[in-house]
Amino acid sequence: MNESEMYTTDVLVIGCGIAGASAALEAANRGLRVVVITKNANPAESNTYYAQGGIVSLGADDRPELLKEDIVETGDGINNPEAVEILSTEGKKMVDDILIDKLKIPFSRSSPDKLDYAQEGGHSRRRILHIKDTTGRTIAEKFISALQANPNVTLLNEHTAVDLLTVPHHSKNPRFFYNEAQCIGAYVLDNRTRRVKAIFAADTVLATGGCGAVFLYSSNPNWAIGDGYAMAYKAGARIVNMEYIQFHPTSLFHRDAERFLISEAVRGEGARLKTKDGRTFMENHHERKDLGPRDEVTRAIYEEMINSDSNYVLLDLASYAKVDIKIRFPNIYKTCMDYGIDITVEPIPVVPAAHYCLGGVLVDSWGRSSLKGLYAVGEVSCTGVHGANRLASTSLLEGLIWGTRAGKHIATMSYNEKFTDFKDIHSWYYSENEEDVDPALINQDWLFIRSTMWNYAGIIRTKKRLERARADLDYLRHRIEKFYREARIDHRVVVLKHGIQVAQLITSAALNNTVSRGAHLRID
């Protein structure tokens, strides 16, 4: 390979939300050289950054057994018992040791010497630590500062992972076909130069986040299209539970607002869901009313919208708030005011939105995938802790735990050696007749994918809808593959190629599973 387009390191981490940052920091603190890549200009930009609600710990009248019960009840009983045990018993200590003691995260307090615990849907106790309604932003920024200060960490912003490097697949040497398949790094695109480099690593950690943005309405940022799922699937890692897509019940409904979440903590502080004519309705759908599990609340809203021929419902905090709204939810208050909605005196128009993927790259208790040399942590992984539906505010904790465990395992128990037979690996192929990317084509393809997923593979699914989605996506996949081969390499084309693959994974999984459970509902 061309040495100018080749980089070697001990650990490659793809993504730097709480899961990727935890893995990178743990491995670096144990003496390994770590390269972290992110496709965004701001390394703090991640799904973690947009997490409003908080992170699960244990409240004053709480214990691990109660948390386990809530997780399993919300997950409809198909959770991985080992993963639930790890999260419930190790979570509080990691939050205390890493977030509070080491990173000095300034969690909100109810008094100078007492942390404030919030409650959200599905929880039987107040156990969620928060920083008002900007918890994720603060955690992301603190982690990035720690990574930037660590001499063992190299941060590469505006770099997009194109493919996982694997042997024997990317090798020119026939001898490698007798060996066990192994991930040895990734082909990575520099978004600015449009050149692809090979980053070789003994261990690679996928921490690319979720895929909510393959749906028309999502709480995720536009770039969250599931790159990691697509790359892992192509590389041969085992992918499971992709049909379980959690829709958050409440995102802001406004013609000018894009992808803004109204935290579940708003309902935890007393807010009630109402129809447009002011009637509360959750008492007719779940025993916990507005604090029912997310899948139950989402479907209740969807049903009320259908029955009333409405495109939104109302979330009334002003009439029921147990807190000072401006102090408890300053970011939500400010954002809604920007759109002319004063949440201290009027209800918020809301709709459900694709929020969290419960499936992904199957991993063990240390974050190891089925492909040698590849770890996956955070939303891109499937530890099994969430089962068929995620309990609110467990995602940041899962990322922290499995990211830290993966970093520790790589540093202390991984025996993978860095790949050195560089001459045997294919260099990136640049077509001689590459054409510049036409943004109109990319925008139209994304609109098609997102509309198809929302209408045919969204909150309510049927065999007929899913079959239509599969057929339409299969046709578009061929067009995009041709586009990818002929266009000049560009990060917009790369993520489009990944996005169509992820849409197909979700659709196929939903079509194959005829049992309605948790976040997957079939009405046929």
C-alpha cells in the first residue's frame, strides 16, 4: 500500500460518543495508542450530545434488584440476564468513579450535599441523574476534553469510515483464506481531501451510534444513519434484533423545527398527554398512565392521532409542573420559545419519532463481536440488556459500562497482534472516470428511503407494507450501488450506501418476525 495513505495503531475507535470515548480513554489510560475517528467537524457531536434526560444510577430508596425488574418488564422479558445483571450492579459505581470523581460531571443537586434524581417512564423509582435537560452535552464535552488531553489518543475529525478492513476479504494473498476471519482496521475517508487511508489496528471498536435518521421523523441528528451496522454486516459480524426500533413518544411538532426531542423527564415532572381538544388519554392505555414504557405511550399517541384525524397531540407541562420549568428544562424552554411556544403557559405539540435501535452487532459482556478483532459498544451493539424495548436513560449507562469494559479487555486480555503484511492488502481503488456528486440525487434518495421506512416499516407494521418496503428498497439499492461505483468518493455517497443497507436490515428483520413484542408491532 501507499505509505502516505496508511496508519497503524493499537486500537481504532470509530465514533466518540460516551461509548467510544469510554473505550478510547480506558485503553489509552492503560498505555495503548488509540486513534479515534468521527465524521463530524466537532468531535463532541454524537447521539450522546443530544441526550436530554439523564443517566441511570440508583436513588435513595433504590437497589439493583428493583432496577433489574424495571429493565426486564420494559424489555418484554427477552433481555439478556447477564447483561442486565452487569448494568444493574456495576452501573452506579462506574457513574460515581468515572463521571463524578474523574470527569467531575456537575450533576444537578436538590441541595448542596444531595444529588437530584429524576423519574422517567417505566421506572419504579427516582434514580436518573441529570444536568437539567442538557445531560448528554455536558458528558460529551467532558469526555472530549479528556481525550484531547491524553497523549496516547489521536483524534481525527471529519473522517468517515467506509469499510472495515478484514482478512481474508481484503487480502491479495491466498494463504489468508485458510485463517480465521479477522478485522484489522478500516478504510477511512478524509472528508476534506476525499482521499481514503487504511488505518490498521490490532483491535477495532465500533461506536457509531444508532440509525434513527433512516426514518422520516426522528429524534436523531441527520448523520445518525447506522454506518456501523452496515459495515459490520458486510464484514460478516452477527447482527440481531434490528426489527426492534424504539420510537420516542414526544418530539416537537412544528413546521420549522427539525429533530428536537422533548425529554421523557418532562412527563416525569408531571406533564400529561392530551388530545387537541384537551382530553387526557393515557389512563385508557396503561396503568402507569403518562409514565408507561415508551412503546406503549408511542402507540397510544399514534392511536389517538388516527382516531382524531390529527397529526399531533399535546404535552401539557404548564398545568401540572412540579418544578420551576425554566430552571429544570432551560434548553427545552428556550428552543420552544424560539418557535413561539411558551411551555410555561401552553402545551407543546408533539409527535412520535424514531429514537433508538435496540438491536445491532451482537456482543458479549466485554463488547466482543463474533468477528475476531472487532468490538462494538453503545447503540450500534446489541448486548441484550434492553430486550424488546429500552428503559429510559439506560442507554448512556450501557455505553459507559461496555465502552469501559471493552477498553479494559483490549488492554489486558486481547492477544490480537497488529497486522503488518501491508503489501498484501488492496489499496483503495479510485475510478478513472469519477463524476462529482449531484446533491439532488442524494437528497431524493434519502427522501425515498426515509419516507419508505416511516410509512411501511414504522410504528405499525404489516406483511404487505413490509413486503412493499423490501421491494422498493431492493430496487433503490442497485441504483445506489451503481452511483457509488461511478461517483467520485465523497462522504455523502458513503453514508447513503450505508443507509440503504441499514434500511434493508431493519425491513428484513421486521418481515421475518411475526411476533409482536415491545418496540416491534405487527397487526397482521
